[in-house]
Amino acid sequence: MESSGVSFMSHPDTEIGGGLRQFPSTVWSTLGDGSDVDPARRQARLVRLMEDYWKPVYCVIRSGWSKSSEDAKDLTQEFFVRAVLEGALLEGFDPDRGSFRTYLKGALSHFMLNASRDAATQKRGGGSKVLSLDGEEAELSALLPDEKNLPPDRVFDAAWKNAVLGQALRRLESRLEAQGDRKSYRIFRRYELDGGPDAPSYKVVADELGLSPDVVKHGLIKAREEFRRSVAEVLCGYAGSSEILAREMRDLFGS
């Protein structure tokens, strides 16, 4: 998902998070400490976490460390197996002290800088495969930031931001579908995402979708608000407090 043109970024942190009636549970509160959660359910949640955030890991290995697509995919698999499934990565994270994005970025840097080249070569291709990373080279290359020669931490942040927005967009679609308001999602998608660098006028969108400009205007207002809520919900899953949420919004979106 392209993140550059979405206008909710200009809203202050208090408004973005203000629609949440209470701060929701983090991913770690739902994973538990391994003793109070069914192992199969915990494993499924870990896999879901990895499926949501393998793209930033892949992007920073591919671009930040200048690896080929196949090597980047293999190293991504290895990182999640060794650090998440076999290692103690999650047990070492305290959501009350900072964001998971920053923590995971540091863990990945440590992994890449300290992995033995010979040992990694032996493991890659023959190790466990926990994620489906299949895709054409053009599709995977599209995940990479447009800017060239970014340092690894900025590559990671750009890819993480797109992962958050992609999840929020899926939440928005499901939420509006459940409300029986498919048209507001179509308006949002056309106006915010498909219009390129120059947003179309309300009249252009209205003519294309067979709606009135007034319906487009109000649908866009509603969808933007729901999208802000969706972004906040995604980020709340990886933050332990409203302060950390506000910091993540500033770091990722400059709000």
C-alpha cells in the first residue's frame, strides 16, 4: 500500500487515539508467558505476528544489507525461526518500555551482524520454513522503499509503516462492510489511494462512482475517521501505553 497521500497523517496524536474507549490489550498480553495459553493457540498467534511483519524484515535484509531476493527470503525465515520460535526474542520484550518496532529492529541488526556466514549458508535452504514468502521478483521488489541508499533502520521503518497501513486498510474495509457501507470504502480508496499525487475532485469521484458530490464528501469524512481508528488499533497491539502509541505515530507519520 502506498502511504504518501493518506491525509489522516495531519491529525494530532490525541485525535488519532482519542476514539479508543480504552487502551486495548497488546499482542503480548494475548500471547501470555507460555504457561497460561494453549501451546497450539500461542503458536498460531506467533505465526500470525510473523505473517504480518515479515515484509519489514525482508526489506531491510534485501535493501539495507544488499542481499539477493533468495538470500533475503532465506535469512528472513532463519531470523524468525531462530529469534522468535526457537529463541527468546519475545520474552525479552517489555511493551511498557518501548515499541516493538524499535525492539525488533535492534534484534534484526544483532542477528545480521553476528550471524556466521558459513553457519548461515549451511542452514539456509535446509532449515525450517515457517512463512510463505513466495512471490515474483517484481512483486517483492515493490515492497522496497523508493529511496535508494537508505540506512537499514530507515528501510525498516518505511516497510513497517506500509505494513501498518496495509493492516489498517483491511480493518477499514471489514469495518465498513460490517456497517453495510461499502460505498464509503470505495470513496476512500478512490480518493486517497488510487488518485496518484493529485487527489481528484469530489465531482470526479462522484461521477465515476455514480454518487453525488455531497455523498462523496461525507463518505470520505467517515472513512478517514474509521481509518485513523484502524491505524491506532494496529499500533496499540505493539505498544504498552498511550505515550508509546503517540511516539510511534510521531516516528512513523510525523504527526
